[in-house]
Amino acid sequence: MKDQRKLTNQQLADLAGIPVGTINRIMAGQTDNPSFQTVCDIVMVLDGSLDELVGITGKRGQRSAPPVSVLLCAALFVLGVLIYDLTHPMVVFFRQ
């Protein structure tokens, strides 16, 4: 993301409010576990998303559609409840 925006480490540090030494260590891979806040500050300055940073695909700000198996299970559950409701007169889920 930094390369796409054509920013230097110093520019990124200034925009994010993070010491340039911290940016240098992160970009050089010398920091094994930067703080979540530091990563968020960097990503926000770069107008990116954490999903993009870790390689989760999909449009930014949108959830991906649930898998077909989840939709099928939900539909079968609703159908099962409906059938149970229709075959048991004392149970009233859908009828009034």
C-alpha cells in the first residue's frame, strides 16, 4: 500500500504520527509484532483496510455473500419448522 501511494517512510511516519524508526523497522521486517494501533494508524493513512493488508478479498466495506451451504441449511431449517408447524395442530409458529 505504501508503494502504491508512493510515500517515503518519513512521509508515512509524519502522516501517521509514528516515529520514523518504528516505520523503518516495520517496513524492513525487523518488528515481529507491531502493535495493533500502529498497524491501524498506518493502514488508515494509506487509505487501505485491514482486510486488504492481510489478503482478504472482497470489496472494501462490504461483506461477502455467505456460502451456499449456509443458505441451504437455513432454508432447510425454515422448511422443517414450517412442516412441523403444519403437522402439529397444537404448535403455532406461522398460523394464527
